[in-house]
Amino acid sequence: MGKRAKRGKTATLAVPVAGRVAIGAVAAAALGYGLLSHPANVQSIPKPSVHQVLAPSAPAHVATPVLASAPPPVPIPVPKPQVETPKAAEGPGRFVRHVVDYVSHQTPGTVVIDTGNTFLYLVLNDQQAMRYGIGVGRAGFAWSGEQTVARKTEWPDWRPPADMLSRQPYLPRFMAGGPGNPLGARAMYLGETEYRIHGTNKPDTIGKRVSSGCIRLTNEDVTDLYERVKVGAKVIVLPAPAANPSQGAPPDAAFRSPDPAPSSNRPPATNAQVQSSRPKMAEAE
């Protein structure tokens, strides 16, 4: 075969191959255009949710924590309740104020002063009274009778009367109320007299006869009595028994004073009897 014939055959075989390549290119272009023009046909891959991401694909095994044995709790000490001691403990034990059996027909709130036994009774009812230890007038200054509480004063001032200053010129003419004042924390003035129920800065004188006629209590007791007694309350001062040197000290706390004598047998408030020829005077420490 000649060279011309071989060239013709080669050209004939080359045409179909080029056509196939062209057809394949057109088909690929058409497919790409179809995918771009129809995106809905392409399925998107859903993204996992937060719970799906956090949730493990397989159940995880969590080990139980091992707790170390803690020491037993230390008990907290509870403070013991404080017991209040009697306020009048400065004086002898029998003079500590307390409620006692006391038969009386006096009105509750009446004050009865047992000079002989150095006790003051505040009537609570017809069967009981609050009892206080007191200091009373010394020999020659005791008195008895019935008075009323005319007024009350806290931390009273003290002005010694002229008769007292003549006997004790070293006394101050005036002393303002306060802890150092002889009248103490409270004073209850009896009628129009110079007698008072008052406190004292010398609690060791309770149970003794050392005053000029006034009735004294410890500052703690007179403050307690001051809150209980009203202005206008009746005050009955019983006469002291005749002194007997052989008897010594007054009876012990077991003694209970009888009910005061009926009003008809007692001097009226304006005639309180003073067992002394000296005039009434304020008390000096």
C-alpha cells in the first residue's frame, strides 16, 4: 500500500476518537450545569446538635468517689445559765430580802417597820409580805407611829438640819446626791417629818441601831422597795420593845412579827411618838 493510502486510513480512524472526546466534554458540561441549576437535589448533611455532641456515643462509666472518713464533730460547750445572787447579800444572811409568810389585814402596798427586829415588811396580800433588813434609830432616837409616803426621790441631796450641825459641826452643809451621799440611791419621805426610808453607802450597818431615826436599807433593797411603794402608801412603825441587856441581840429570822395593832390603838400620823426628848432630825451617817 502506498503512503497516500496509509495517511487516509489514519485520518479516518482519528475522526471518531476526536468526536468521542468532544461528546464526553459536552456531556460533562451538561452534567455540571444541571447540578448548579438544581441545588435542591443535593442533600445537605445535618449538623449534630449540642446535646448530640456532648452526649457520648456509649454510656460512660463514672466511678463512685471514695470519701475519706472525717473525724467526729467536736461538741460545742454550752454556757451554763447564770444564777443571780441575792442583791442584799452584803448584810448578814437573815437580812436578805425575800417573800415570807405574814398574816396581815393591811392593804397590799402597806409598809410595816418592825423596829425591834430591824425588819421592814411590804404587805403583798393577807398571807405574804416582802421582808427587808433595815437599820434603825439608835438609843434615844427611836420612834413609832403611822405616816404616809409623801414623795420619792432618786439619788437625793442631803442638807443636815441646824440641830445636827450644832452637834456635828464637821458635817457638810450640803451634799449632792450620788454614791457617796449618806442617803444612798433612793429616799421615800414620810409625811411632813424629817424621817425618811432611804439607802445607805454603808451596808454593814443593816441590822443595827445607828441612825437618828431614819430607816435605812442597802442601795439594792431600797431601789427594789422604791419601785414597789407608791406615793401615799401607809407606813406603820411599830414601837421597839423595852431594852433588856441580858437578852443581847434581837431574835433570829425565824421570828415573825405579828400583825400591827388596830388603827384605834396607834397614834395618828400627826402624833408619831418619838422616844426621845430631842426634836426630830435628819439622819447622819
